[in-house]
Amino acid sequence: MNKPDFPFDDFKLKKPIIQMKNIRKSYYIGKPNQLEILHGIDLTVYEGEFVAIVGESGSGKSTLMNIIGALDRPTEGSYILDGVDIQRADDKSLSEIRNRKVGFVFQTFNLIGRQSALKNVELPMLYAKVPQKERNARAKQLLEMVNMSERMNHQPNELSGGQKQRVAIARAMANNPAIILADEPTGALDSATSRTVMDIFHTLNKEHGKTIVLITHSPALAAECDRIITLVDGEITDDRKGGGKYA
């Protein structure tokens, strides 16, 4: 693996949010057709980083994303997420970790139909048992932040793709998570709308200090990030500095 071409000293002064050591993921364990997808991943992401994880189809990006987001467990290895040992957490604890520590943004938006944009943004706070008045006020604030205040009472089928994604980003921020995990967030959008969505991520990172992990196959989007991690056949083959937004 190529070492980063700068030491990330500015981030290393901050606390690590993601600490992975020798992460392996296998399926059909103990069977003749046992298949190992991730082959000993070592990865540390620090508070405030904007990191892109890139790779071709079949590289292991989705598997790694699921483990980062506590949607799945590694077969072997150690994973500490914002100070919590994921391997030691039971299923109930993992659900709480996903709700409070990870904000998810998916290519397909994953909004709840027949619920307004406002109610969609409130939902993670409802699961976190935030009082109704508080979650309603925060949801409105977050929708304003992504320029969706005027559409807060519209349902997903009344919104464009870009508007849906902005609602999804607001929802991801609902519980002030340790990281935002964005899986191909512009994959279903046109170029102009993609630009708007990426600008929001940059604002969250630079102005609000959010740690963002972007899963993408797009070299152009990856180049905007502070750091680019390349996966090939379940291994990190490159970890280097990105160019930033205006490279």
C-alpha cells in the first residue's frame, strides 16, 4: 500500500473516529466455498476528515461500508467507532450506535413514503427518544440548512431527486452523528444537482466540522476530498491526499 504523501498531522491532533485493525470479512464460513471479501483492512479516520473510498465493482466497497456503518460485523479484526468497540456490542447496542453515531446517505435516498420531509428528518430523533418539540425544531433547522424549508411539508413523491437527497442529508444530521457515511450519494442525480449535493457535504465538513466518508466510483468526486483510499480486491492499495474541492 502506498503511504499518504503527507502525514495528515493536522488531523492526527484530533481524535480518531474510525479505528480498524486487520478487518476481515468472510461468507460461508467453514464451508468448502468460504469466500473472504476483505483481507485485513487497517484504516484510521480522524475527526473532521473528508475521506473518499473508491474502487471498482467487486472491490469490497459495499462490504467495508456496511462494517463502517455497523450494519454488519467483521469476521475478524478490531473496530472502534468513536470510542465504542463494535465487536463487543450486542445487537441492541449496535442499533443505538447506528442511530446516534452514524448518519447515512444512500444513492436511493431511502425516505419514508407518505411522510413529509419534516417527518422524515424527525424520524432518527424519534427513535432516539428526543422530545417532540425539540425534534420538530431541530428538523426545521436542518431543512433550512439544506435549503428545503419551503418543501418541508411535501412528501417524497412530490420532490425531485436532488430535493430528496437534501432531505436525506438533513435526516443524516438529525442526531449530530460522529460520521456521515454517504454511499454513492450523487449516483442518481444529474451533474448540476450533484454539484449542489457535494457543496452541502463540503459545508458540513468545513463549517460544521463533520467527519464524512464518501463511497464513490467517481474519480472526480473523490478528487474533491481531503483523502482518497483505494480498494482493490478487498485490500487497501492506496491511501493518499486528495485535492480538495477546488483542485
